[in-house]
Amino acid sequence: MKTNVRQSKLKHAKKTGYRTRQRTKGGRKVNRRQRARHGSF
């Protein structure tokens, strides 16, 4: 059975995911900071 995902949740995921953050300079900085703190993720 397929569970339904509310669109707003999908939108949020698209805007805040790892790949999305890689697209801007600031986002890469965030990813780098997270990697430094938690190891690779």
C-alpha cells in the first residue's frame, strides 16, 4: 500500500535537502559545517 505524502512536506524536503543546499555557496558552507560536526552524513 502506498502512503500519501502531503505536498507541503514534499516541498519542504525539496527546499531543505542535502542536494539543494549544495547548489549555493552558503548551502555548501552549511553542509561542510555539518560534516565537520557529525562526520559524513
